[in-house]
Amino acid sequence: MKVISGTVVGGKVEVPQGTLAEGDRVAIVATEPAESIQLTPEQEAELVAAVEDIRRGRYVDGQELLAELRKRTGG
């Protein structure tokens, strides 16, 4: 996984040439105009590892998490 910044131009996301290959699958997180996402190398590595865990099925979905939290808090 790569973390790449781009800009919307004419309704399409433009990224630096050579950062993606034709057919690459992407996910987009849109920030507010005054915001930016800056990750340290450590944060980027953690994000990549988390995505790999999800791909391998190692995660707890939101409903399971909420049920577990309710059990712990008696709610």
C-alpha cells in the first residue's frame, strides 16, 4: 500500500506522474480545504500494517466492537 496525495482537477484526482500504475485500486479520503493529512513514516507503516490485517480477515467489525463495549460497561 502507498499513501499518495493528489488534487482534484476537472473532477478527477491527479497524482504525481509515476506514483500509480494503470488499473491500480485506490481509496480516497477527502479533507476539508484547510486540512491536510501528514503522516510520519511510523504512522504510514502502521496504516499499511492495519490494511494488511484487514485484508487477511484479522479485524473486529463495528457491530462486534460495540457489542463487546456494551458487555464491558453493562450497557
